[in-house]
Amino acid sequence: RATGRRCIRAMFTRKLAACDRQDFPIDQGLPVQVIHAYGSTWGYHGGFRGENVIDLWPKPQTPSVASSSSSSSSSSSTSAKTKRRQLQQKQGAKAAAADLTVDVTMPNVTVPTRQDTYLCVDVLLPRDRQYHITGFEGLRNQTGGSYYHVHHMLLFSCTSRPKSFGNGTYRCDGMPAECLSFVVTWTPGTGRISFPPEAGFLMGPGGFEYAALQMHYYNLDAERGVLDSSGMRLFYSPQLRPNELGVLVVGSVGFNIPRLSALELAPAVCPSVCTNKFNGTLQIVNTLLHMHKVGTSIVLQHIRNGIELRPIAQRQYYSFNYQPSVGVPSESSRLLPGDTLITRCVYNNRRNITVRFGEGTDDEMCFSFLTVWPKSALNGIDACLSSGYRSGVLAPLVNTTLCSQFGVLTSAWTGGSSGGLAAAFAVLARALIPNTEEMVREGRTYVPFNPQCVGGKPAV
């Protein structure tokens, strides 16, 4: 027992690589999603179940700088140069452990009674010098009734002071023109995220000084008087890292899921003609796979030279209420110019209405968010999206792929935050790539990934 609560410890044994199609390999240092349930019978477990992300095979911890320096300093043979280096390492470790924090939250707003609402607030971040954002965590109200009304949160960086800055919260189905680049995303199930020591998001002079927090509220029962001050805590440091982080979103837009149907969408192909615009190799840090309530599974495939690598990420049993960011297998973690990415989404629509692509909770999505470094290698591209539109205001997207900034699409969605719909579509047209037969073949013709196992371990 711990603090009056009953603790259950479960143990299991299995090979690191089961060498079959039913079990994921267990990689060192790569956390995996697990589900669990407990009870006295084999029936439905109701609330006695859950999901988590667990590092089943942690990497060995490196000895602490403090302990190594104390043991070394006791040796009379240690040189002065070595002592200085150990002192610098110790000071660096202390600085890294003592990251600064800034909270970006909603100002105790009243949750609208509409079923789906997007509210934003602009914030001024520390800008007295350059900093790197080294991680973040969600801050979701534990009291006040808003806990289950927070569908997701997005933090966008702004290129300049937004015109809406200082005016409190505002509706933001489409983002302001100054704030169109993703920084971090929180969804249910996301815990604290720490970025690798090689990279961080640049904040302050030369990076971004203003940001917009977008909150998606879901109020199914039209509850009144619910207050919310949820948001994010950013961890940041004056110790700059060698590289700058960026975000790339791939997937599909503009699709429909017919009533009472189970289906897999046409593959959402991010073709080589788009990735060839990158000006260097990208290291993938983590991936967030995102669908809504009728999504059942999603996988992000990685093709190079006509051969499929190990999937970057996959969720065979997708849960809308648990969408954590996941690590990337080392053999798939480098994205090269000319590679192809394919997002496959499967749905089961038990409702008697057509479910359409959209931002509402009862609409659907098919996205993969990749955090990558160095940002400069993206060459200004943060979205590669296949279009399923056939009619309506975005009919010009038919049979095209968007290879540009995600904000270009959202501006066209909402009529543009400045300049109106015509201006938004003029920008959008320049970001579209017509789908050719060759691009379609990239999503269909490749050698499937076929893991080879030797002695219960994956042989790459």
C-alpha cells in the first residue's frame, strides 16, 4: 500500500523481438504504448483499465558529473586541465537541471456553451536574450469542471507582435497571419516532453518573442459557467543547443467517411517531389499521431529508394482519449530529401451520418506531427498534405498536395485573416503540387518492410 491506495505490480517476460506480425519489438530507450486492465473476472473492466507509455528497456544511466568529479578530484594525479573540464561539466549539468519555466495559460475564461470552440490568447515570452525551449508539459485544470472540456492545445510561434495582442481571448478557427508555425502540441495522454540535448526551439531575439496559445474546447452538454485556466508550461534555458527544432505535419485533408461504414482512407502520400525541397537531412525527435473519435488505427510509413523502412510510428488500436507523442525507431529517425512519407488512417463510423474532415470533435482528422531538427533543413516547409476535396470552397485543392506552410491552408479555410479569400487562395495556389502518376505510384509501389530476426533480436 502507498498513501492509503492499493498498488498492483505486474511482471511479464518476452523476447525483445518476437519475430511476428502481432508483437512490436522492444527497443532500448524507446518507450512503447501499453494498455492494462485488472479485476476479479474476465468480463468488461469498466474503469479498471488504462493506458500509458513505458520505457521497458531503458538506456543505462551515465554516471553523474558530481560523483565522477568528486572521485577524480580526490586523486592527486588529476591534472589542472582535467579539473577545469570537470568543473565546466558540473556547472553545465547544474544549469541544464535548473531549466527556467514560463506558463502560457488561458486567463480564467468561461468555456463557451457551443459544442466546439477554438479560443486563442497571445503572449509575450522572455526576450531579454536568446533561449532554447527544452521541453513542455500540459497544465490542465484539475478543479472547476473544465478538465474534460479541453480537447487539445496548440502553441504557435509569431513572426511579429500580433494585431490581436493585448485584447484578451479571441475566436481563432483560423490563426492570425503573424502566428502560423507550430511549436508544441498537447493532446490527452501527453505527459512532460523533454527534447534531446542536440536541439531546442529558439525563443527571444532571432527566434520568436510572441506566441499564440490555441485551445480547443469541447462542451457536448452545453454546460454554463465553466471556468478554465489550462495551458502549457514551457521549460527553457539560456544554454543554447547546437540545433533549432521545427515541426512538420503530414497527412490528409478534405475526406469523408460514409455513415455506418468501416474503411481505410486512400494513402496520404508526402511525395519525394516535396521532400526534395528540404535542403538537408532531418532528425526526427518524436511523432504525434492524431485522429478523432471514429479513428481506429493509424501508421506513418517511411519509404526510401522504393524500399519501406520500419514505420516511424503506429497505433494499431487508436484511442481518442490517449494521444501521447511517441519516440521513433533509430533506423527510421533520419528523413532525407527524396524520401516518401505515407500516412494511413482507418475509421469505423457507427453513426448514421457522414463524418467529414474538420476541426470539430465530431469531425475527423488524419495527421502526423513530426518534431525535427535542424529546422533550417525544412526550408520553410512545415506541411505536406494530400487533398481529398472534391467540391466546395476548397475544390481547387482536388488532386493536389500541399507542400508549404500549414497556415496557408487554414487561411484559405477561414477566408484569410487579412486580404480576404481571394488573397488567401492566391497564396494557396503557389503552395500546391499537382498529383502526377509518378507521385501516386510512390504510395503504392514499394518493397514492404519485412523485419528480419536473429536470436530474438531485430537485425537491421
